[in-house]
Amino acid sequence: MADSSLSFDTPESLSPFLSRTNSDPRPVVLMTCGMAGSGKSSLSKWVIHNHPSFKRLSIDSYIYTEHGLYSIDYPEDQYNNYQEEAESALRNELARILRQGSQDVILDFSFAFKKAREEWKHLVEEFGGRSVLAYLDVGIDELRRRVRARNQLTVKDGDSAFFVTNEIFESFIAGFEKPIGEAGVILRLQ
């Protein structure tokens, strides 16, 4: 299958894909896709700042808001349960926003697996939206550097709460399914 993705190296290049048009007035749902440290949350915040019609939905932010910081406010063994809770709540919030029709959404998720991307894309379409997949393609060495730097932060928030060990990082690399052949936008931001 040929890759029909478009490749860019600035977040500004994404802007034309984030606008509703007369020919397609559906709400836009930007789905971020990338490994830990790829810049998904930074991109999400850039989109929110530059495209105020967007609302950010993030599993990490939901968990932080509802339960606090990983391994500080709740035990580590609760993380998977809270992820499932967050995903369910955000699915409902996405449906509510799209049915209302007045806002666009950025799903600040890793979308590491093709099946998850397909499921959420289907939900977006089912609820009347138009999805745009943005894959943040960053080299492994740069990802490692960013994750190490994030792990060293002394002030944590929802975007930096989860401590990514080398073992976890390696499992992310091994399991991540790049969106090859899926139409979308590839961002190579450094």
C-alpha cells in the first residue's frame, strides 16, 4: 500500500488541515500519534494556542486532574485502571463535543496501535467529525534524550507525571505501530 501521508517539519504546516471549510463543515478531530517524548502534548498546546476552536482531550491530563500524580497521589498499580477510566470518559466527552458541533478536538493520545487509531477514527466519523492523523516522527536517540529530560523534571504535571524507565521505553519502541499507509500528516519536529 502506498503511503498517502504528507510530511512537514513545522507545526504551522498543520494549520490548513485544522480548518472547517464550506465544502466540509464537520468538526475537526486532530489525532496525535507518537511515542513518549515525540512532542504530542507540545503540539497539542500549540494547536490550542493557535486554533482556539480546539479542545484538548488527554488521558494523562485526565488522570492527573482526577487522581493526581503517578506514584505520588496514587499507587503505581492503579495506573492501568485509571487509563481505562480516562479513555472511557474521554470517549464520552468526544461524543458530547462532536454532537454539539461547535468545537474541534485534539486527541492528545499516543495512538500507538493501528487498531486503536481505526476505532477512534470510526468514533469520530460516527459522531459527525472529520479526523486528521498527525504522526510525530522523531528519531529514537532524540526520544531517549527527551524522555530522560522529562523524567528529571522536579515539578511534575499531567504531561510529565509518568516516569518512563528504560524498560518501559524499550517496550514502547518494540510495540509501536507506525501509521505507514494510513493517510495523515507526518511531522518531523526537532
